[in-house]
Amino acid sequence: MLAWLRENKYAAMLMIFVRVYLGYQWIEAGWHKLTGGFDAAGFLNNAINKPIADKTTQELVYPNFVYFIKHFALPNVKVFNILIPIGEFLVGAGLILGGLTAAAAFFGLLMNFMFMFAGTLNTNPWLVLIGGIVLFAGTNAGRYGLDYYLIPLLRKTFKVKKRGVGGTMKPPAGTANAH
């Protein structure tokens, strides 16, 4: 199934609809925050004051994340007020345009998990599922988008060789085979 998702042209066509839907969700959220004003302080304070805790033991489920929010994110809330809307908008744009699609899906997943660690569920699990599918599709998700032009250019620029099926590469000449 994974090989089909990563290599099949019909899977790539299906990914157009999946990534555009997902991208629209991200770009709408980012645009709303960019144009309507956004302050993460309330969200961050709520994540500190009402963290996710085990119902039986009342122990924090994500104590390191609460610590991060309390001691880093909240003191730097002005930076997060810029990073979150711009990040959401760029993830959406990357997915819709099919440019750096796998990277956009990765950063979208990263933001979704951060929101869930802070206690927000709403559509985040759904977006994680869809984002995971796009990430698993890799460059095939952007085959019919900007990645068609960007990926070969990036490979050439950074001299990255394309791996064979299964990701195997030949060992360097003169080295013993460990089998």
C-alpha cells in the first residue's frame, strides 16, 4: 500500500484532492489569524492552567510540554503570535500548490501535535490522519504540483541521488559487505 501511495500516478492524482483539502484547512486558519488579529496568550495560559492530566492519578500526561509552554512559549508569546499564523498559512500554501509538499505536511503535523499536547482536539486528529497520508505519499503527493519542478531542481542543486525501490543504495566501492 505504501509503495502504491509513493509511486503510483493514480495515487498522485488522488493526492491532489487530499492535499488541496488539507491545505485549505491550514490556509484558512492562518489567514483568519493574520487578518483578524491573533494572540496566543490565552491559549497558552489555558494549556498551563488546565493541562492534560490522567483522570485517576491527576498526573500530567505531557509535563515536559507544559514546562515548555510555561517557561519558553508564554514568555515569548509575541514571537509565537507571528510564527503560528505564518506557519499555518505557509503549510496551507505548500499543500495547495504542491510545493515542498512533504515538508509542508511534516510541519502541519508538527503543529497539530503541539496543539493536541496543549489540550486542543477539535479537528486536529482528523488533520493528523490526512497529513500523515500526505507525508507517507512523499514527493508523489506533489507530483502534479510545483514539486514536479522543484524536486529535480533541489536534487540537482544539492546533488542528492535518487534512491532505488526500498531505499537501498550500493555500499561504497572497496568496502566489505556486512551480510
